[in-house]
Amino acid sequence: MHGMGANGEEGRKNTGGGGQSDDDEAERLATEKFVSDLLARGEAVFEGEEPTPRTTHVVKREDDGRLTVRRLRFFH
């Protein structure tokens, strides 16, 4: 989805100068997948958007580009 090849190595090539470890990269990818799934199900909105009755999480993009997720409420 994010330009990864079949071998899964693309996207990890740019870790030399930034000091980002494989663990950091794996955590970032997991967060992006989690956010993507929440948005696809209509359970999350980006900060500043109006929550719907199904909204359980609010997503914020930090200054450095990272996504952070805050639970708004539990869906019953």
C-alpha cells in the first residue's frame, strides 16, 4: 500500500541517516494500519472534524508527521 515491494524491503532503505530503528519503523507502520482500519470502518475522525455517533477515536497528525490516536469513547 505504501510502495512496498513483494519482498517487503522497500521503505526500510532510508533508515541510515535518520537514526530510525526497525522497531520504530514497525511501530509507525502498525499505527498507520490501525488508523487506516479505524477510518475505513468510520470509527475515527481527524482532529477538528465533527465526530459521528460511531466515532470512537480521534486521530492527530503531529508536527513530525507521526499519527497519534486518542480514544474518544467506547462504542456500545
